[in-house]
Amino acid sequence: MTKSLLVAHVAVLCVMSIIARAALQFRDVTDALAFYGVYHRDPVNQVIHFFGVPGILWSMLLFLAHIPLPHLLPIINVSKLYGTDAHSVTYGTLVALAYALFYIKIDPVGGLLYAPIIYAMYVHVVRLTIADQREARKKYDQASWTGTGRLLKMAALVHFLAWYVQIHPGHGIFEGAAPAITKSFGGAMTSAPLFAFYEGLWFLGIHTDLQQQTQILVEEITAQMCEAGANMRICSTL
């Protein structure tokens, strides 16, 4: 195992543990959505996150699809899925599966509706990674885990831009409040994809009863935070 791959393993395990701990702290789907909703009340910021959050998740999966599990499952491959070839189990496999199962657990309706999107993202990044590894082997005979390196650069660029548009224009200009990640990195990474997805469903009039429940809790939490002196633009209107 190269030093760069070892560093990647350590970094991924640290981030995954933070996200997993935060996910276990949410009581239910309303709790998870309300946590994120408090920091995303502005309509323009919500639209920015509707596109930005999937960009973060996709680029994260693309990076993770490059990293096979370290000798834990040496002989297990993922059988050929619809749209891709058979491939080794990676951290991308585990994270995609964990997100899908967690969302189905806390909200069967939203989780089952969102699972195909996670699946599509996973298949897409796996296809890209397999093709890139093949090209790298042709060029260098024995490719490293990074492949040609182009996909990792693409993932980094998309990841950076997705975070930037959410933090600067999204929160700095339109929302007037710090992003949820400043409160809990793991909580934000856990709830953001489902929240962004639900913004689309609610816009279409789907599962609006959950929207009403979430909004009530958002108002309660917001009032508590403003009373405690939170620096949020919404506090000046309460």
C-alpha cells in the first residue's frame, strides 16, 4: 500500500466515523430535516443547495470509488450491476449503501424515492472509474489507485465549486447565516442530500405533510437560537 493510499484510507475512515456518529443522533426524519432547514430558509439558497448538494455527494462518491477496502474483503467483487461491470467493493460502495439504507430507515417514503438517485450516482462514478483505470493501465502498465488522475481532479473541482456556491452566495449573500456545517459537519453531511431532495418533492406537492411538520420544528429551533443570540438574518424579523 502506497503512502498516498494509506493517507486516503485514514482520511476516509475519519470522515465516515464523524458522519455515522451524527446520523445516529437524529431521532427521526423530521429531526434531521429540521436541523438542516434552520440554516436554509431563503428560497434562493434552497435552489442553490438543490443543485450544490448532489454535486458534493457525486464528487465524494467519485473519490471514494477509487479506494478499495484494505484487505478486509479481498475476494469479494460487486456483481455486474445494471449499467456497469463487476468491480471491487470500495468505500464508495459502502457509503452509497449506507446513505440509502439510513434514509429508508428514518423515512421509508423519501428513502425509497431517493435510493434510485443514489444508485444512479454510484453506477455513474463506477463506470467512470473503471474506464479511467483501464486507460491508466494501457499507459502505465500497472496503474495506481489514482488511475490517470483526471477523475480525482474533476472530483476536487466539482466538490470545491459545490461548496463555494453554497457557502458564499448561498449563505453569505442570500441566507445571511452560517451554513449548517459550522454547527455539525456530520449532521450536515447526513441530512443535506435528503433535505435537498425533499425540496424538490415539496415543490411538486409530494409528501407536504412532512414539510409542515418540519417547518413547525424549524420555527421552534430558530426561535430558540435567536433568543440565545444566534447571528442569523432571520432573527431580525422575529
